[in-house]
Amino acid sequence: MDLLAWVDRVGEAPLLATGGALVGLAFGFFAQRSSFCLRAAVIEFWRREPGERLAVWLLAFSAAVVALQALLLAGWVDLSGTRQLAARGSLSGALLGGLLFGAGMIMARGCASRLLVLSAAGNLRALLSGLVFAVTAQSALSGALAPLREQLGGWWTVDGGAPRDLLAITHAGHAGGLAFGALWLVAALWYSIRSGRRLWKWLGGLGTGLSVALAWSFTGTVAASSFQVVPIQGITFSGPSAEWLMRVLARPGPPMGFDFGLLPGVFAGAFLGALAGRELKLEGFKDGYGMRRYIAGAMLMGFGAMLAGGCAVGAGLSGGSLFSLTAWLALCGMWLGGGIADRLLDRLPVQHRVAP
């Protein structure tokens, strides 16, 4: 039975939710087994100690780029109508939000996706930080922090369409995007060989990136097969976290869609990964400073993700593989903000560190 028949049989919403759960299951499992984490990759990069975490991130990023650009080049999916490309975007929001998110993930010791993965393995610090992240993201979306987000995001904007598409700006096309991804895939494999030959590092990194491309492909195909307006989207954690918070706190909640199944799927996949690796373990805070740092970092990430238009996965992998200008600007901000925060908070002598 083809996808159009499934759309007619079960409807768009249940189909999208099921697809979101399956894609999330794969992402969560591979991310947990490979210890995929942008924060760890940023730290290795800025400390000039390239190792396994940087290799895993590069594998995931390059796999997402290669897979998605190959699909687009073959004409199997059309993503020109995605929000990251078609809608008006904010360059100031992308850069400032990326900087804030990068600093926050250093403080919280993990980005939004990593917090969810760690929560599934029993990390109570990550669970609390994830809840704070969701509350702050919802506040920035439509609550008390929304006016500030809108003001910062309005400083410097860019029209949708070609001005927001790096492949159009550079005239590289999808063939150029595929070549770029292949080049970074070679670099990722080289780093992987240098940092060791652990099997799950390879499989998990590649699987994480392919899950991102699968999300784009699935939602794009459903949108093309449906007579209803279906948003085309990739994997992200800021918007879905805010949506699930409202489902828990208010009725009726947001309508069912891809995001409805995504977060539970990621949690379940990460739990299975931790179970398979015998890594289930309850962990809590050790002191008050640690709790303050995690909460402050989660708040910076929540606001930064909504300002930037995506989290480390939403902008970094999903938007990055699509070559959205604002996503790349946000990703650069995350790397820069993370490097600065690591320098100020964790690498300076104690007497010179920024007070928490």
C-alpha cells in the first residue's frame, strides 16, 4: 500500500504521529548508543582535542547532508516550501539565539536532544533541565518572553525563498550540497579512525544523521500526498517540547502531528539504547551550584532556541542539511557561544571564572 493510500485510510494526523514516533525511536536509539552531543563536540573543537565526540557529530551532520541532498537531487522529495526556506527569517535572531543556546548547553552539560536522551537513562539532572527548557521555550513562543524574542528577531530579517537558501545564494545547487556533505563525510570518517574504532560510534553517528533526513523525507512525502495543508518539518526539540508542555497543562492541547510522536519516540529509543548498553542509572544533583548552573543553562537554551528558530538538532542538523541561511548562522552562533562559555566557566582558573 503506497503512502497516498495510507493517508486516505488513517488520515494525515495519525500517520504523521506514527511516523514521528518511528523516526524518533531511531534517532533516540542511535543518539544514545553513539553519545551524540553538540556540546561535547564543541568542547573538543575549542580545546583543540579532536576525539570521539567530534567525530560522532561530524558523522551525523555529514550523513544528514549527504542523504537529504541526494534525495533532493534525485527529485524524490520537494522541500522548497519548508519554513526554514520559504518563510521570512531573522538573521539577528539566528545569531543571538545561537550564542545564547551555545552558552546554555555548556552550562546544562547537554543540548535539548541530549537532555531528553539522558533523561531516558535515568539522569534526573537532565530531566529537570529539560522541563525548564520546555517552560522557557513556551514562554518565548507565546508567553512573557515572546515580546523580547520578537523585538530581537526583528532587528535584522531576510526574505524567504532564494535569499534564505545558501545553495541558491552560492549557485551550488543540490549537486554542490551533496559534494559538500561528501567532503565532510570523508573528514568525519578520518576523525573516526583517529579517535578509535568503536562500532557504535560509526553506526550511531550515521544513524542519527540518517534519521534527520528520514524525517524530512517522510513529512515531505505526506505533504505531497495529502489534500490538506501538512507542514514539512525535520527533527527539532524546541517546538515539540513547548507543544508537549501545553498538552500536559491545558485542554485542548495542540493538534496531533509529527511532533506528537517525536518526543515519546526519542525517549523510548534512548531508553532501549541505554537498556541495551546497560547504562540505566539514576543520577541527581550533587550540590546547589550544580543545580543553579543547570537551570540557568536550560533557560538560556529555551529562549535561544526559540529566538534562533531551532535547537542544536533543529537548526544544526535539520536546518543545516537543508542549507538554510538562518540555520547555518544559528549553528555558527552555537559553536561560538559554546566555546566562549566553556572558556569562561570551565577552563579559566577558579579565581577568574564568571560567577554563577
